[in-house]
Amino acid sequence: MTNRENFLSLIRKTGYERVPVEFNLCPYLQKQVKERFGTSNYREYFGFPWKYIEDIRLADHDPKKYLSYFNPPLAEDGRIDQWGIGHEPSVNSMHMTYMRHPLEHMETLEELKAYPFPDYANGHKDHQRLQVEEARKNDLIALGDMQVTLWEISWYLRSMEELFCDMMEENEIAEFIFDKALEMAKIRAEAFVRAGVDVLFFGDDIGMQHTIMMSEELYCRWIKPRLKELIDFSKSLNPEVIIFYHSCGYIEPFIPHLIGAGIDVLNPIQSECMDFEEICRKYGDKLSFHGTIGTQSVMPHGTPREVKEAVWRNLDIAGEKGGLMVAPTHMLEPEVPMENILAYVEACHEYKKGKC
Amino acid sequence: MTIIEEISEYLQKGRAKNVKALVQQALDEGIDAKTILDEGLLSGMMTVGARFKRNEVFVPEVLVAARAMNAGMAILEPRLVEIGNEPVGRAVIGTVKGDLHDIGKNLVAMMLKGAGFEVCDLGVDVEPEAYLAKAEEIGADIIGMSALLTTTMPGMKNLIDLLEEKGLRDKYIVMIGGAPVNESFAQEIGADYYTPDAASAAETARDAVMNRRSHAS
């Protein structure tokens, strides 16, 4: 099998020959990899199965137009992203930043309507098709990353506290923000799908460590219908496009809703929050999975042997037809020993189905 | 239903306007401010907290209830100051140095207020020295630390070391929480309590302060 065939067959649970390797490194670990292996492209070096296709490039993005939305003002070294969301660094926090929400203090629909949301409809898309062609040429899966899709982008804009209160009050502000998020997600998804991506990666955190973040009722009132509309729309453009979906934490009560909305692959099944064996037994006939190797537990604190055993155990649970793209659940942070990362890679390479 | 019960009921539903109006009405009717606080507002928040712990309600319900409590408190506070009402205890909380996550910590602050605490929230990326300085300044009973990252949770121990170093370890009840934090980590670094959610944090803080007072007296 080529890499592409192997990946697609694994995700579709029709058998696979090799276990794909995939993880995300923080800048500190990227530097370590560079020093040790002499590569600044760890994704290529470790042979990841996919390539990230760039999003629509905005024709006009002048961050200064958002400065007036921050009160108190954004820190001088703060950065403003395409949505106008502020990110303030701290000397103690490495690559992390503190988020500032431009819509937080708005009280009326008029103020919201005047906000300069990013103009994806008139952005540049030509690079996307070229990047997909390049991926195909290199036998890679083309992936459109749209995580922070509907709920999270809305909360980043408004602040979680305000948006939750808007939702509870059933007010028009929540309706407007969610509709706007959906409208823009559809424009971006369409561009990715028309460029020919194999995978669309959606994601909105709806779980906390041990409980769901909101009631099923609130989720179904505000978020599920919009996620379903986005997925239906994406699949209407290409029924073969594979939908990955990410949510941190414990989300078991939401899984049937996510299946109902049309997702194909669930990420990351945090091992500290949910039992993969149970999730796979209950939902493995309707879903494939991505992740499962805990970045709060075995990756930072386990031994290399324990990392390998976790990888093999979960691949065994998924079974010989596949259905699990085994990977660390989140970005690997500075305290994860390099030996554990290499143990994960080796475990993927060494895995023999049904032998562990 | 009495007016006090109504305050509690409306608070649980997050109806800020109703709570505000009813608190004013209760004061106008000459009901003792402390009774309105304890049996109306705080009792309502404790009920919400208990439901939150049982997974009957979730973060949004807690948020709107906390806002309703704040609306009631805005009316009640001047009267409470007049009568010299003392809080259940005083707590200094914040997210540890290097960590900028605050959603969980903010929930804990709301729940502590709902349990009758005076809360000083130091925000995110808080140095050990800053926790201690504020705790000394306000005469805190509790110092609460939050961390979302395995990278930053070891920083919790720095405050405990600092307290030891200054000979102040026994003066404060140190509580910790956050997604990757657990009981064994709390024991390992010598924190007094780990709690898995905001409602448990408030309940534990209240019990710990009561317990300490009863032993002291």
C-alpha cells in the first residue's frame, strides 16, 4: 500500500500495513529535535502521513483595526490574529499566550454587526490547490485544519463566560455570533474541499477533565445543528472527505451527538478522561479514532517501555482492520522526555498486529 | 414560599433581575441582611454547587447563578458592611507562574464567593511571592493555586517551599486544582487539599476553615 492507501484504509477500517506516526511538538521540543537530528521539519523527518494545507489567505488583514476593541488596551507585545482576537505573551509562559476577546464588552447587535469579521469570501485560494497537488505528488494525505471551528471561535471572540450567559439567556447576540462562525466555517471548508483535501479537521472543546462542559440540551440547542450543517455541506461538495473532530476531556455523552452530526474520526480520547477500550467497544462501529496516548500521564511521566505498551495496547483494542490512528493526545510540552517520543515512534514501527 | 426562599430559587435559575429586586424588597421589609445573605444568596449558590458536583447542572448554569448572586450582593453589600458582617473566610487564589489558563480558576472564585468567602483573585501567571504577599496583606485563611499544564504544575511546590522557608506553612490552608492535578500530586508536594471541581473546592475550603476555627477556640 502507498502511504495514502494505508491511511485511508486504516481510517475506513479495511485493514492496514503500517502504523502512521503523528505528533505535535512545542517550540522547545522542536529545537531539541533540530539539535539532535539536524532537521527543522520534524513532520517530514518522522514521516507523518499528512500535509497541512494552508487556509484561505485574507486579502486585507490589518490588525490595527482591532486595537480599539480592547479595554484595557492590548499589551504592547500582544499579537492580533485574523479574527481580531488578542494574544498576550508572558515571559514565564513559553509559547502560551493570554487571550483577549474583542467582542467581550459588546451589548447590542448593532455593535456586533459593525465588527470587521475576517473577509474569507474574498480571500486568496489559489495556493490551496497547488499545495494539495504537492501533497498528492509526495503520497501524502492533504489536510485542512479548521479546529476551533464554531463554538470555540465564538467563545474566543466573545469570552466563554459572556457567551455561555448569552446562550442561557437565549439572546440574539449568541445567535448572531454562532451564525457568523458557521458562515465563515462554510466558506473555509468549501475552499479546502474544492482544492481537493482528503481530510477536514474540525474541533471545539466541549469536555472538561471529568464532566461535559455544558448540558446536552444547551449543546443541541446551539452547537450540534450548526456542526451538522457544516459537515452536511462539506460532504455535499465531496462525499469522500473525511471529517476528523477534536474535543479535549470527557465527552462521552456527546459522542452520539457527534456521530449524528456526521463526524468520521474522533480525536483525542484523552486517556486520563475516558477509557479507550470502552469507547471503542461502544462506538467503534460508527467511528474511527485518533490519539489515545495521554499527554498528562504516560508521555511526560511514563517510561519508554510504558509508552510502547500504551501504543500497542490501544492498537490491539482497535483491531487488525484499523480504526485507530494512534498518537499523543495533545501537543508535547517541554517536560516530555525525548526518549518517550522516540519510544512512541518505535512502537508504531515495531507493532505487529495481534502479537502484543 | 417566603421571600428568602424565592431569592434562593431565582438565584438557582440565574435570574439576576429577580434576585436584585427581591433582595431590595427583603431589605425594605426589614429582613436581617445576614439572613438574606445566608439563607437566600449563599444557600442558593450552595444548592447550585451541589447540583454541579452531581453533574445535574454544568458550567453555564453556575455562571448565570453567580451573576445573579453578584446582582443581589450589590444591593446587600452596603448593609452587610454597616452591620460589620464577617465573611466565612478569606481566600487568595490564582493560576501559577507560567500558566495563563483561568476558566477553571474563575469558577473556583465564583464558588468560593458563593460559599461566603471574601476572595482575592490574583489572575494568571502568579509568582509564589505574590500569593504570599497578598495572603499576608488580607489575612487569608486559604491560598488556592490552579494549573492546567503538566509543565506548570510543579510550580505549585514553589509556594509551599516558600511558606516553609518563611516559617508560615501552618498559617495557611493550601489548596490546589486543575486538569492534570490529582490527590497523589497534592500529597507529593505537601498541599493540604486537592479538589477535582470548583464546587468541591468551595465546600472543602469552608469545612477546612470551620475546622481550623473550632480547633483554635
